[in-house]
Amino acid sequence: MSGKEQDNGMYVLFISLAETQKIKPGKLPAVDYKNGTYLYIGRARTGLQARIKRHLRNQKKLFWHIDYLLQKAKIVDIWIRQDYFAECKIAREIENFRPAAPKTIQGFGSSDCGCRGHLFYFPQNTKGLRALKKKIGFEKVKINGNNL
């Protein structure tokens, strides 16, 4: 993303959790998060680049649910869609994505909407997610060596 592009929109973080851990994301109850792959949907009405950089930082004030998970897990991929804000629509598309059958983490990242959650656990391998990326119209962002 260059400075001349829109600096707002949605993002999907691909997160890897190496081992099952009990995590308490803010006011949500502490529960076991199983090892594996998680997808988190977020949005930035302004400052998309800064938001992504913040998520990639290790040291930060814990504010959003995702901050608590990222203390224990690692972002391995990022997709963005600039100037787009249909978070709940994308959440439903990920939740209903087949054949992957992700599990929605209840209440995570969705305290300001009516969705079941904006974090999804993929118990099986994540093959086929390229088709999801194409379906929802997001593009991949480089993590290391990028110009965020």
C-alpha cells in the first residue's frame, strides 16, 4: 500500500497459535484457544496502514480482543480490501465457507454489531482459502519487507 492509496478499509489477519492456551480477551471469559489457524476480521475507517502495523507490534497497550490473542499467537498472513466496510457480510461468508467449516469464536471482535463473532478457528488445514480470498475480493499484503 502506498501513501497515495485509500488508507481505510477492512483486513483479515491469518493467525497461527502454536499450542492450545487459555486466553482471556478483555471482558470475554477465559477459554482454551486450540492450536491451529485463526482468521480475524477488522476494519479501519481511517489509518488502515497504522492499524495493521499496530497488530504486528509485540509491545502495545491491550485494547481490542485481538490484542490478547496476539500476545500468544503470530500473524502469518494479511489480506486487505480498501475502502470497504461490510464486516458482518464478510464474517458470514467466512463462517459459511465450505469445505473448511470454521468455528466462530462467540463474541470475539463483535461487541459493536450483531455477529456471532469476527474470529474464526479452522480445525482442519486451510487449503482452499485462496478461493475464499477471491470470493470476498481481498488482496494479500506482504508482512516482512513490506512498505506499510
